[in-house]
Amino acid sequence: MPTMDLGGFKYVFYILVAGAILFLVVKILQNINASPAIDIDKGRVYTLSEVEEKILEIDLDKIFNEALLAGDYRLALRINFLIIIKILTLSGKISWTKEKTNWEYYHEIKDHVIALKFKEIVEPFETIWYGEHAINENQFNRLLPSYESFKKQLVQ
């Protein structure tokens, strides 16, 4: 069986293949933890991860409204949930850290009525957000009243 001798070109070929593989691996690793960019504060773009880390510093209502305008109801649900976490933190009902789970927050809430209402909001939120389910405008509008009434209850 005849063999093909590429001479010095075989090394160039190997280098090109290795470079292409390395490029693909780097691109894949960059996208693994990528989160959607959120544009607020006069052109400042935050990733969702940054928003989650700085919930006490960022105007979440503005991000919520932008998500609604963009028709990104899943993101709007997430931001609305973060608004509730922020209110609970500022009112002293929970001690917020990014690493805590929603169920740790639930157990932290001393007021039984507030804890139960929080649980009612957490269950569908986690199904949609962590289950990576799409949500349309009608589904979002069915969930919104419970969020809004809970927020009103918290600020009274």
C-alpha cells in the first residue's frame, strides 16, 4: 500500500490541527459560565452573575422593567425574585449571601406567615429558573400577582 510523504508539511498540518483544537476548547470553556448581559446605568453592562452578587447595590427594578420590555419573561422572573431577596435582606428577615440556597432563606425567616408566602413563590420560581423552562407572557402574568402582593406585604 503506498504511503504519502508530506515531508515538512506534516508538521505544519499537525500544528494547525492542534491550534484548532486548542481554540475550540478555549471557546467552549469561556461559554460554560457565561451569563446574559444586562445593560443598565448609562451603558454599563452587567452579567447576571454580577447582578446576583450586587443585588443590594444595583437598581433591580430598572433591570426588571428592561427584561419585560425585551420580552425576556424568564429573566424578569429571576430579577423579580432577586428584588424579593433584597427586600427580605433590607428588612432584616434574612441575611443574604450569594452562596445560600432559597431553602436556607426559608428556614431563616422567623415570621411563619412570611415564610409560607416565600415558600409559595420559591417553588414555581425554582421549577422555571433552575429547570431552565421557558416562560411566556401569560405564564409570567399568572405568577406576577403573588410576587407583587408578597412585596407589598414585606414593605408594610
